[in-house]
Amino acid sequence: MLVVAAPPSFTTPAREPLAALVGNLLAYTHWPVQAEPLRLCIWGRDTDVGALQASALSTTQRKVTIQHDIDVALAAQRCDALYVAASAPAAARQLARMLIGRPVLSIGEGLSYCADGGMFCIDTRERPLKFQANLDAIARSGLRVDPQALRIGRAAGAAP
């Protein structure tokens, strides 16, 4: 696993830090089949999740639609990306394991989310935000995450 910090150059000042970080992770990810619009599914209702929903999360590359708390069994068919808040039910946190090997970008709050098989784990208590990347989960998914996403974090002086 790789631990990186999201420096100011990686975020967009007009958006909340979490929304900017998630939006940038979406922008640096390439799916085998590009969906238009990109479907982001969110589980949980923390304050930071509200910021995700309030911001359009649209990147310069594509529009993003947000779906909230859809049926876990349908996630692989209805989600291109997944965000799991720390407050999400245990069933939703197990979703990362269910999506192993599928082209669904999984992002979650708390370092344990990567241990569950998630691709990116964000420590929302830290400022600037820090995240870990589960390189094994990313490699198995069929997604390509531009190495620039990880290099930018390293430039901030975060320990790998």
C-alpha cells in the first residue's frame, strides 16, 4: 500500500477538500469502457458526504451522476465508482470485497477500507487530506489509474 497526501495543487480551491480529492481520483482513472455520465454511488451520510453530493463532482473530462445507497447486490452493474463513508453500514463496507476484480473504483473513509479490499482509503481527519492506495486492488480491477495521481501525493513529502 502507498500512503500519499493530497497537496493543494491536487485539489480545486473552489470545492471542499474531500469533493476535490474524489473528483481528482475520478479524473485520473480510466475505465475499460468509458461511461457517460460516470455513475458514482455513495453509501453513508456524513457531513463530508454532503459536500460530495453538493458539488457536481464534474471533472473536465466527464459528467458525474450521484446515486445514494443503492442495493449492494446491484453495485457492480449500476456503479462505475463507489464512495463509502465511515458511518456506512457494515454490509456497504463489505462491498469492496464483493467488487474485487471488477472495474469499479472504490474509495472509502478510514484506513481499514483498504484492508477490506478498497482501492483508495481517505483519512478525513487529516488536513491536508491523506490517502492510501491499495495497488493490488487497483491492478486486479482492470482500471488504469494514472501514476500522476500518486506522484502528486509523493511530491508533498508524504512517506510511501
